[in-house]
Amino acid sequence: MSINSELNLLNQKIVYDFTKFTTTDYIRHLSCVIWFKGCNFRCQYCYNDDIVFCKEGNYSINEILVFLESRIGMLDAVVLSGGEATLYDLTAICKKIKEFGFKIKLDTNGTNLKLIKKLITNKLIDYMAIDFKSPKYKYKNIAGVNKYDDFIKTIKYLINTDFDFELRSTINSSLLDEDDINSMINTISNLDYKNTYYLQNFIQTETNIGNISKHRDINKEKINNKKLSIQWRN
Ligand code: SF4
């Protein structure tokens, strides 16, 4: 990316919104969250569809940087989320954020390995949370795209490089049942994933992309927690 296009990206309104303060998005950190507009997935359970389909964002990165500079000493981290933050070359953005001394967490669907490698190699991110959408046999149906193999390549890379990251899955029982969840646990434990695997409950809104409803609670006793540390969120 040329210097001109990097500067151009900082001026474009690619941010849908930002959360000025949170203690929950990056564990043990006081963070701000930047919500990038747009996504390359169409998950049935997505409740961020305003962000996914947004044509023009509300803020430029330069506007967010002004805010971040005013929070030096008050916050200690920035979370890059969306939508899908890796639709954008985050290199210049992360460099600017790092100049302020903040740690950076990236939330991603894990499909842009080229960019992820670049950010890790240049020490521009500190932690990642990656969505594990479903087993391969359901991926296209649930995520709306056929990118399971890209996701797996990214996981393998992160494990091989010993980068600090977490995997998490959104659970709607009409899409993923206990057998599917156990299949996903098998997949990542076979890849030698060692961190906690977070399972988070689906949130129903009026505008979920696939307009699905929650049919029943997952029977947690049927979930194999022998291979990995499993933690349920919300
Ligand atoms: S839930 Fe899926 S469609 Fe929605 S923002 Fe995340 S990756 Fe994109």
C-alpha cells in the first residue's frame, strides 16, 4: 500500500461507530472499540446487519485518532471489530494506534490470513478473537460464504506461531446442535488449540440477517469438555 493510499484510508469514513469505553471486549483491559463497516460474510444469526450493509460510515480513522489521543493514560487498549475489520489494510491504522501506546485486539472471522500475517510480523496486534462459525459441512449455510478452509489456515498459522488468540462460537440451536459443537471441539483440539473455547448465546433481534429464532437451550451435559477448556458467555 502506498503512503498516499494509506493517508487516504485514514480519511475515509470506514468506521460505522465506536464504543468509547468497555471492560468486557478485551479481557483485563480498559478499551475502546472501533466498529468497521462492511463484512464479507452473511451469517444467519448476525445482529450487526446495520454495520454489514452500511454504505458510508460515520467516522474516519483520523477522527477516531483524535479521540484516542485524548484517552492516553485512561484507556490501555483498542479493539478493532465490525463488520469485518480485515476488509481494510489495518497496517497504517495500527501503527498510529501503537504510537499512542495502546494494545490492540483484533476481532475477525479469520479469513484474511495475508493481512493477519503482516500485522503479526510487524508486531502491530497483541491479541485476536476469531469466530468459529460452524463445522465444514454447515459453514456455507450458516456463514453465507464458503470460507472454511481459509479460516482453518489462519488457525493453523496462529497455533504454529504461538500467537495469543481465542476461538469463539455463537450458538443458535436451530443452526448448531450438540453434535455440531462437539465436532468443532474435535477439530480445534486436533489442531492443538490450547486456549479456552468460548461459546456465546445467540441474540435475537428484529433484524437478524437470516431472521432465525432460538429453538431450545443446548444440553451442556452433552458437550465434550474433556478435550478443551469450554466457557459459556452470556
Ligand atoms: S456475524 Fe457474520 S455477517 Fe455479522 S459481522 Fe460477524 S462475520 Fe459479518
